[in-house]
Amino acid sequence: MRSYQPDLTPPWKKRNPAPEVEAVTDLVVEEPASGFCGAVIRCEKSAEGPVVTLEDRFGKHRVFPMVERGFLLEGRPVTLVRPKAGQAPATPSRTASGSVAVPGARARVARAGRIYVEGRHDAELVERVWGDDLRVEGVVVEYLEGVDDLPALVDAFGPGPDARLGVLVDHLVPGSKESRIAAAVSSPHALVVGHPYIDIWQAVKPSSVGIDAWPDVPRGQDWKTGTCRALGWPTDTGAAWHRRILPAVRSYKDLEPALLGRVEELIDFVTAPSEAG
């Protein structure tokens, strides 16, 4: 007698088996049905079978069943399985800003919207902490040489529903020159926010730089030069920034909350979908 294979599915209709991947803590996957992308928080048993909890970059949690071919890892279908005891977490798990890292993610084509920051050091600090996030979102950061002409710069940019403009200003406190300039920007598609520090250097936690506190510099002196003198550093402010301060920033944990919140606010504003969309 002729023997037959029990599976009569034509070869061209058979799916290749998906590799099994252990759902270790911080592994980043996507659930294709919902489009939810997040890092593994935990695996648990349920009445219907094993489930996995994912956390996205905004801290939102979702629970999904661990079914065959149920997830995408770097764009390819995988079957998540419970990790072996003592399995070490996957790395890297987070970006410097604390967002969930997306391994292999390519930079998105730049949006029409932009974020302006007041100075080269500001731009370098934002890139150091939020650079990975900004490339995924397609947001370009440009630095300004001061904000005295900010209303004219905003008008020249021409912000709109699909080209929002966010601006980060130093020393934006009530009654300051900067606050009056910011108030003159009236476009509903432009958002001006700021931190309370005289200079972006102060947004770096002193402990991260290895000092007790940022010094008080008398009015009338250049703040950066006076800071270098007070700390006993050479008065080359560029070298102080690039050799002492910027390298001390490894993640958002090295920055003051007053800056963190404002940058996140600008990114959310610039990347928000337009009302027409």
C-alpha cells in the first residue's frame, strides 16, 4: 500500500516555523494585531495559558497571550516562551532618556516640524539624552544664537498643523527678559517652554559632575567663565563643557527634572498628530 503524509497542506501554503524566543525582562517586541510595541515586564500563568506584560515608551502596560507567532522581534515573527530561571535581561533595554529602546530601528524621515534650542550646548545635551528618540520620531533639533529675535524667527519658520515648532528657552522665569519674549509668540502651532537655569550647564546635576553645587556668579560676569573660575577649572568654557560636563551625562538620571519635563513636553507637542489627520 502507498503511504501518505498526514499533513495534506500544499508546500506553498505552509508557514515557516517561527523561532522560539525567551521573554526575558526588557526584551522589546511588537504585538502585530494591535501594533503595540514594548519591553517585557513579566510573564505569568493564566487560565487561558501563559501571558506576557509589555510596557511601551510612555509607561503604558498591555497584557498579551503568548501564542505561536504572536509577536514580532525586529520585524520578524517569533513565538515567545517563558524564560529559564536565572535568565539575564536583554540589553540594551532603554535609551538615555528612559524610553524603551527599539533595536535596529532606522531613523524616520525628518518631519516638517522642528525643535529650537538656545545655544550649541543645549543642542548637544538634548542630542546626548534624547537623540535615539528624536531619530525614531523624525524630529530635528536646531540651535539658536539667543532668543532676542524669537518672534521673528517663529514667523519666518511659519508653523502650522503639520509643521509644529517647539522652542526651549534658558532662564524662563516670571519677570525675566526671556518670559517677555516668549509671551510675544502667538502662533497656536508653536510652543515655547523653558527651564529656570541661567545656563544649560545648571540643568546637569552637580553630583554627576563631581561637585557639591553650581557656584553663585556675581551679576555682570559671564556665568560660564565665572563658574570655571569658582570651581578652579581653566577658563576655556568650551573645554569645560566637552571634557567635564557633557561626558558626565550618561542618561536622564544626570539631569534636573525641570529640564526633563520641558524637553518631553516639546517632543510630544511636535510629534502630536494634526487635527486634520
